[in-house]
Amino acid sequence: MRLGLSDFAALRKAITRRQHDLYFVAFDLLHLNGHDLRDMVLEDRREILAGS
């Protein structure tokens, strides 16, 4: 696996073989209370997410 590139074949294999070992982690906030936050700087979105 190379850093920064998704390995979808490995993901598919993990989903079918180790379903209970997978976790979904959301680390970004793109939309909140009807407001599009995609134009905000990542650090600002991260601060808002930490405060939630």
C-alpha cells in the first residue's frame, strides 16, 4: 500500500473477510445546519467539529 492512495481491492477483501474489524471514522465537517463549509479552511472546520 502506498500512502495517500486508496486500495479498493484491499478494502473489498477486508469487508468480506473481517467485517467486525472495520470502523468508519469521520474527521471532516463539510455541511452544518444548512451551511456549506467546504470553502472554509480545514483547521477551522476541525475546530467546529471538535466543539460538537
